[in-house]
Amino acid sequence: MQCSKCRRDAVIYQRYSGLHLCEQHFNRDLEAKAKRAIREHRWIASGDTVAVALSGGKDSSAVLYFLHRLLHERRDVRLMAITVDEGIGGYRDPARARAIAERIGVPWVTASFREEYGVTLDEIVARKGTGLSCSYCGVLRRALLNRVAREEGVTKFAYGFTLDDEAQSVLMNVLRGDPYRLTRPVREVAGFVPRIKPFMYIPEREVALYAFFHVEGFDLAGCPYAADALRGDVRGILDAYTYRHPATKYSLVNLGEALRNPEQPPEGGLRVCERCGEPCGEVCRACQVLDEVRRGA
Ligand code: SF4
């Protein structure tokens, strides 16, 4: 099939736009959408240090490559990558993330659950079972990333979240009947490094293709503990529905953005954890999780 914009062979068909795109026009289209997301949200400003939370998977590797292309000539914005080693055997080898950052040419730092908390995720799962693995992992990783980012002078955290991730999150919050998360605004909270998501309007399959074209050696393995049943169900429902109604994921993401209420106070008020000093919108979950793990509760 020919590209809708030139005579070259198409590498992808976008059902939602009706366009067939060659590699060159596909790259241009994806990068234009990511730049527009950054511009519209005013995500990057002069003086920023942007850190990509680099797992070594396709999405975070792709966003690191894209941001390097976007920012490498700017002297007023710094880009780096931070990798957290949760300690999951056979998954997320930090050496892979390091090699990707080095090939792209971006400074890289790492931190681990073992060094920070004295326990790996594998050990937590051995004590607590797999039921809450993602919950423990997410809380501890976020707290560790936030601490390292502040030490490194990071002002923005870039994630490789895609349109699919964002749409799934909105629908999950609807299915859970969770008005707080649906209407919670994105805002800057003292001590928390703000998050940016340049690929939030780009389908996962396009981010994967972009990574395939530009990043060597990204990780294709899935986490052995990825057992979030609701997200898996929602992904299946959404993918099937989007096949017949191609704009559905965009509609959900737009709904999520429209619902965010800047007047809503943070749940539990703003506090600083008495134990670790980290900021928290609720009682510090990282310290609670570590207590539970150590007690074997
Ligand atoms: Fe952690 Fe769950 Fe992601 Fe695995 S799938 S890395 S356990 S949050």
C-alpha cells in the first residue's frame, strides 16, 4: 500500500485518521503529536531538567529517544534517564537500560529497592504473595524515583505512557466508581516532581513502531507479576470496541482531561511523612508498605 502523502510504501495504517503512512511521514506525524502535547500542557520550560523514568521497555526507550531529538540542541534544558531496579529476577536488567541511554547519548543514573529499602520485590512477593505485587511495587518505585530525582535536580519526570494506558486508566476509574481519581487534577505539589506524558495521545502500537525504528535493544519481556486483572480486562474490552469505533480511546482521554477539577483538594490533605520526610497526599504509603513487609503482615 502506498503512503497517503507520498509515493513511498506505507508502514502503518491509522484507522482513526484513514491514512496510510510511510516511515518518514509516520515519524513526522508521531513527533508532531508529541510536540503538540508538550506545547499545549506547557510541560517543558527553560531551566528544566527532564528525567525519563527508563525501564528499558519500548515505551520509555521511545520517549527517551524522542526527547533527545527534541532537546539535544537546547542549552537551557537538561535531559537524563533514571532507572529503578525493583529486583525482579529475569526482568528489567538495569544494564539494558544503561546501554540504551548510552547509545542515545543521555546521562543515566540508577537506584535499587535492595540498596534503598533492604529488600527486593522478589523477596516481598515471597513473603506476601503476588496479589498486591503491583501495588507494593508502584508505591515503593514512585517514592524512590521521587527521591533520586530531587537529588539530581530534576524538575520534570517524563513517562512513556501511551494513549492506550491513559484511556485504560480513565475507564478503570469509571468501572471502579472512583470519582476522586477521575476528577483529581494534575498539579504541582511541593516535594513531588511533576510528571509529563508526551505520548499520551499516541496509540501504543505506534509508539512500539517508533521504538522499533529508532531504539536498539529494548526489552520485550513482560513483568512476571503483571497480574492486574482489571487492567487486562479493560484493555481487552477497549481494544475490541476501538476496532469498530476507532476514536474511542481519544474520546476517553479527552473525557479524563475534561473531568479534572482544579478545585479538588488532595485526598487526606498535604503532609510530609514523619518517618522518611517524603511528601505525601495521604499517609506515606511507602513507609506503610515497608512496615507490612517487615512485619510479614
Ligand atoms: Fe511492578 Fe507490577 Fe509493573 Fe511488575 S507489572 S514492574 S510488579 S508495577
